[in-house]
Amino acid sequence: MITGPFAVYRALKFLFVGPLVLVMLCAINLMTSPHEWWVQWPALGLGIAWVICFLRVLKAALLVGGLAALINALRRR
């Protein structure tokens, strides 16, 4: 598991790069062996990794949003 200040940035980047890699793999699969659908196995791994990265980014967004709401509530007092 990646930790540190750039972990959320890497996870956010993967949310965009992961589907592009999957589209490229689908195109390679269709060009090389259209009757064998081998791309399902990399898609499974990329899908699991994508969900984990999505949850990491969602957690960070909720944390930042909660802090912003807390600061806003304290300023209004």
C-alpha cells in the first residue's frame, strides 16, 4: 500500500489511466485474437485496483470537505 503525501494523487491519476489501459488492451485483444477473450483477466485486476483507488480518493475528498465545513462553521460563529 502506498502511503505518503502523493498517495491520493497517484490514486486519482490511476482513475483516469486505468480505463485507458483497459481500452488499449481491448483493442489489442480484438486485433490479435478476436475469438479468444483474454482481456477479461487484466480487466478483473484493473477493476479491483480502480475500486480501491476510487475509495482512497473518496476518503480524501470527504476528509477535505469535512474540514472545509468545520472551518466554515467556526468562522460563522
